[in-house]
Amino acid sequence: MHRNRVSTGYRFIDWVLKLPEPLELKYTDTIFQIEERLKMPYVSFVERRGEARGEVRGASMIVRGQLEERFGPLPQSVVRRLEQADAERLLTWGRRVLDAASLEEVFGDDG
């Protein structure tokens, strides 16, 4: 089968058919098995990009939670920095929060 047609078929079924959660999990597992057998990705560029953005948003939430737990309520300027940061910067800040004595030490010379 042509990969593009198969992916389009998956997306159409996913869009049209709302399954109960147990069946949806079984359906998803079956798709992953087919993909593995055919060595074809099911995720499009747009979907991968959306996943990456979601991961950054999740990392931002985790670092924010760490900072609030350690230092209390955060200034709005810090919240904005967290919302605008990329994954690498969030990882750096997340590591620093473990040993930092202040917000300034977490953010260091990162602008």
C-alpha cells in the first residue's frame, strides 16, 4: 500500500469514528503494530511539531512548579520567561533549581 494513502485512511477513521477508550487503545496499538511491520511513520510533520510544542509547554509547567515550590509565588516577568523559553533553556533552568538559593541563580546570565 502507498504510505500516504494509509496515513490518510488512519486520519479519516480517527476523525470520523469516536471509540470508547478501551477500543481506542486497542485500535491505536493495532496501528502501531502495522506501522512497525511496514516501517512507516503515522505522525505527520505538523503532528510532530505539535508534539514538540506540547513537550515544551509541559516542561515549562514543571519548571514553574519547581520554582513556585522552592521560592513561592513568581513575578510575572519570570512567568513570561518560562512561557517563552525553548526546551534547552527550560532544561537548564530545571537543573539549576535543584541547587539554587534564589531565582537569580536559576536564571543566571540567560538574559
